[in-house]
Amino acid sequence: MQNKNELVREQVLRMSGVNPRKCMRCGKCSATCPSYDEMEYHPHQFVYMVENGDIETLMNSPSVYKCLSCFACVDRCPRDVEPAKLIEALRLCVIREKDKNHMTADDIPSLIDEDMPQQALVSAMRKYSK
Amino acid sequence: MKVSYFPGCTLKTKAKELDIYARRSAEALGIEMCEIENWQCCGGVFVSAKDEIASKLSSVRALIAARDSGTPLVTVCSACHNVIKQTNAAMRTDEDFAKKVNLYMSQDKNPSEPYHGETAVYHYLELLRDTVGFDKIKEAVRNPLTGKKIAAYYGCMLLRPNKVMRFDDPENPTLMENFIRALGAEPVIYPQRNECCGGYVVLDDAELAKKKSLSVSEGAKDHGAEMIVTACPLCKYNLVKSGSEIPVIYFTELLAEALGVKEDKNAEQK
């Protein structure tokens, strides 16, 4: 039987449609990432760690929640690798596990003020919970 | 011209000005905005995973409603626009995804014809540029905003992913600057105009959102702007809450002011 690393790796590649082997290691994705300073693993590391099957390390890192989905890495990649899609697939693989929601509706009241747009709430629920 | 209008949930609550001024300005410019009946929330962000189906059905329902009425679908909120345009592209190009979505849709009470991305999707700003034209807007301006230095904030969602959005040059956009010029004001170019405000991360890591938003408003101010205009309620929230030293307003409010329709004539008569 395949181990978890291999199973999730296949799933991440299928969900994201990303081919990490297209990456030429220029690092532009990480150079342009607005969350670079907050990440333990950076976008270019996501790409080569998925390629090498180092999946559980990424799944256990808070870096999966730091991506802002701004798509700067996607648009600025000279090889069309689309790192943000890879990070999204990994984050979904984490929160889809039992009891692994990163945020729930119960957390919301303490996080908002009266001006917070609905858009923020629905976006956060979609990104941080199944 | 008649268009199907998808306002989105935030425009009905916390961002009413974005909606109201869009409608008043459209009327002044001869665009009839017909709100789609029973539209549902777009979900705020497009989830790029191909196996995420159910959360995209609300966008498909709106797209089908527009197709069946024979009109393009127009949004004003940049988040709704991003989600609906990306969903439309997925319906057009990803056969497996479209098949699954159409299977879901066939279970609806009154199922419509299968959908394959036929509807044209425009942001209100694209409509102003491509259908109305900035020359015509310039002629329609009654209160030119002469001398005002205004910074356009595009953020991410109007521009990226460019492969799908095709809104403008994603690295050197000009649409909102030309819009500001048409209203008689002077656009301010600054480096952060197409960088991220932090978005939804404000709920998970408020400090990160604050850092990103401050860099945008400080960049605009340092380059001489006296105000920032945006199309996104969350960008506006993040910029204001992080302590922008200059006002942040919706582009539709600016348009309504210049067209002389900011005050509701009916309300004045009462």
C-alpha cells in the first residue's frame, strides 16, 4: 500500500493541475510573495517539496494558511507553474481531514467588528474550513 | 444597453455605496442594470481546486440566468467578478468540471439547458471602458474633479489570474487611471497599486493584513495622492482599518459625484 506522502502527493497534483517539474528554480514566486516573511516554507519550496514527495512536512506547517491567494506567483512565474494552486490543494488536503478545520463559525464573533464585510467571512470560511 | 447585474452579498449590506452609486451612474449613462432574480452569494473567493464543485454552483446559476435573458453578466464587486469569471472559464475549458456541474444542475427543480461558459462576464469598469467609452463619460461629467490627485487601487482580484481575467495589463494597468482622467482628476501612479491588501487573512492574522494594507496606503500617499479609489469592499476595509491617512472610497462614488447624480433627486423632493 502507498504511504500517505505518495497518496496525498497524487491527490494534490490532480486537484491543482500543477506540474512541479516545469519549475526551473528561478525563485520569482517567492521573491514576489506578499507573505514571504511570514512563511516557514516559501512558494518555491512548496513546488520542489511536492515534486520530491515531502508532503507531510508541508501539511504540518502553518505556511499553508499564509497564502493570500493574490495570484502574484501565478502571474509572474515564467514557466506557468502556478504555485498558489499547489498551496491551495495542500491546504484543502489538511482541512478536509477530520477535526482539522483551521477556523470555524464559532471563532468568527471574536474576530470581527461591525464594519467587517460579509465577503471576508465567506472567504475565510472557504479558505480555512471544509 | 441592458445587462444582467449580480450585486453580491456585501453590496447589499456593508458596501451599499458601491451598489447605489453604480446604479445611479448607470442610469445616467444609459445602461439598464437588471438585477438577477434570487442570486446567491458567490462565496467571496474562487477555490482553484478542480474537485471543488458545489461551492461554484451559485456562480453557474447566475451565469445561466444571464444567458437565458440574452444579456452579459455585470458585477461591480471585484471579488464577485473574480469568482464568476473564473467559474465561467472553468465551465468553458474544463470538460470534466462542466460535466459534473451540469449533472448537479440537472437536479434543480426547473433545470435549464446545460451550460458551457457562453455568457459574457464584464466588470462595471470594463463596461465603462469598452461599451460606454471614456470619451462619452468625459462628455457626461457635470462636476469635473479638477485638481484632485487620486490613486487607483486595483488589488489582486480585478487583474489576476490574467490568463482568465483579461482585464488589463496586470503589471501596468491603465483602466482606472483613464477612468480618473475622464472624470477630470489626476491619477497617481504608485508601486503597490496591484499588490495584495492581505484580503481574508485579516481574520486569521490581522497583523499581516495590517502590514500589507499600510504599505499600499502609504505608497499612495507618498506619491502625492489625496484619496484612494477601489472596487473591493475587503480592500477598502483593510486599508481603512489599518490606518490609511487618506480617505478610501469606492470608484462608483467618485463616478456618481462627477456625473452629478450622487444625491438622490427623489430623496431631495421628499
